[in-house]
Amino acid sequence: MSYTLLLDLDDTLLENDIHTFLPAYLKAFADEVADLLPPDRFIAAMFRGTKAMEQNRQPDCTLKETFESVFYAELDVTRAAFEERATHFYAHVFPKLQSLTRPIPEAVRMVQEFTQRGYRMAIATNPMFPRTAVEQRMEWAQLPVNRYPFEILGSYEIFHFAKPDPAYYAEVLAYMGWPSSPAVIVGDDLVREVSAGLQLGMPVFWVSRNQLEPPEESLRPSAAGSLTDFLTWMDAQSPQMLEANFSKPSALLAILRSTAAALDGFCRDINPEKLKWRPQPGEWSLNEVLCHLRDVETEVNIFRIQKLLKSWNPFLPGEDTDRWADERNYYAQDGLQALRHFIKTRMELLGLLEGLEDEDWRRPARHAIFGPTRLDELVNIIAAHDRLHIQQVYRLFHL
């Protein structure tokens, strides 16, 4: 049986006390750019940019774009001048911070074992750093990315959400094509890994080391212990025990947001020819998938949710949306424009759902095909539809 593992980096695969590392990182960076920016202004701008990344909910804005929109707003420095210095910092100064970290032999042995077994792995570190900083920390952990088959590295260039938003983990899974195999989150932080993973409905192994019990029942992971304990625990579980449950409102909202973000990521800087490419005759191109998602969101999903929230137990008609691909000639339409329209409408849909009380999620409706249903069941259908088409898009990019 294959598994998908979402592995945290700092203090999970690499011993790295963030309370020591972060001040040293900021001081070294501030010293590097001191002739461009006073250290206090630079550090304040870094904190503002980091806060903006933590709070970002826009699925068409990467964390890098979010950071830069805040970081440069009040600084008297050109982007070109700062980026030149930042490049030098990450190439020549950042590597010196390795002395603050130590590799974890158990982590190396674990990743080697997973590689031999053919498990899929993502480095699901908090994506607050550029890719080079993640790659270097992987080197420090003695897990270089050119030696092991990590499919995803959490960096701010490609991700739209950050921990502890459960949408971050949904975005990781979306970039991996929503694997059909059981997926497990492995991490040391009770908020950023355990709580976020539980909100998504995923199994979470807490690398607790000295503390074996979480302080609150609500933060109780699937299991806890050392990395060696994790391997033993996972081998003792049946695949069914590691299946995720995406039915909770927090999970559904995370999936809906991640779909828009992953599509934005997949389609950035895309070759226009890729939009029209069909892997086999009769299969949809990316263009057709994007147009399909736009029209289903605009004419079906948001209509149903609005009607259900405005009236009690409404009747919801069924719709055969697959036929629209030919009837509306999706192949000839502008797929990227369709994506922008989809993201806009998806944000409107999320606006209707966020902040609802538990009883609101149980509001009833009558569906022409499904019969008696509820709001949470309808949103679950939307999320499952999202995952299906993200899998389709993933295959288009990996064939």
C-alpha cells in the first residue's frame, strides 16, 4: 500500500529552534542591507510582510506577492536594488546559519525508508521563505532535494496560504493531484501542524519528543512520539484507519479555497498551447476544464447555496453540466479568463459560507437527483467535484 506523507521541516526533520534561528536570521539579513535600509525599519517591514502572509486568503495572490505588496509599500528602496542584495544574502550569508541547526539521524533513516517503499512525500514546511532557503535547510538536514523524491517544497513563490490555515495543507494535496492513497501530516507544532491538520480532517502524527500528551483534548493527534515511533505506528495501521474525513465545515472551506489557489498556481506562465492540449481524443483539455468549473460555479453552485440560505427546505433542480463543453464550445474560449471568473465567483461563494453557525450547515433542501439533503452535504459535493477536476488538471501537467 502506498502512502502520501506531508512532512514538516523545522524541528521535525531538522533540529532548528525558531526562537534562536529567527532573531539570528533577521539580524544577519538586516546587516546585509544596512546601507539600503535602517535595521529597525527593515525588521518592522519584514514582520508586516510576514503577518500579511499569515493572513492572506486571496487564492490568486501568492505569498511572495502578498509579502512584497506590504514590504515595499513604505520603504525607500527600489525592488531591483533590494532583490540584488537579497540574492547575495541567501547565497553567501544565509548558509552560515547552518551552525544553529543540527540534522536528525532518525529523520534521514525515515526518509530513506519511505523512498525505498515508493511513498509520495512533500516537504510541508511553513512557506514563508523563498525556495532557496528551503533547499538549503534540507541540505542541513542531510536530505538534499536532488537525492530524494520530494514532490513539493513549501516556499512562498508557489503557495498562497500559510500555516496554521488548513487551506495550506489542502493546497499541498492539490499540487500533488489529490492523491488517492492515505495521506498523513507529520509535524512538531500543536497549532501549525496538529490543529491545522485536524481542521482539514486528516490523520496527524505529532512529533512530541519529551511531551507525550497535548494540553487540550481538541488538539489530540492521531498518535504521538518520535520519528521512529511514527514509522512503527504507521505500519500498524490499516489503510482505512488513515483515510481523511473532509466532511467538517473547516475542511470543506479549506478545500474550496485551495482549488482556486492551485488552479492559479498550475496556470501561471502557462504556454497557451498547453491550454488546448488533449491527452486523448474525447478527453477534455485544460481550457475545457477551466470553462466547466467557471460555469458550474456561476450557474449551479452559488445559485444553490444562495437559494438554500434564503429559504427553508427549497427544491434544487438537477443539471447535466458535462454537455455544456460541446454546446458552448469551451475548447475555443479563453481558459485563463474563465479561471479569473471562476476565482471571483468562488470567493463570493466562500463569503456566503464563512462564519455560518453549526445549525446553518444543517439547513435542509430537496435535490432533484439526491433527494433530501443539507447544506453541508451540498458543499461536500462541490468539494468532491473540485478534487476530481484538480486530479484531472494534475494529470494534464504530468503526462
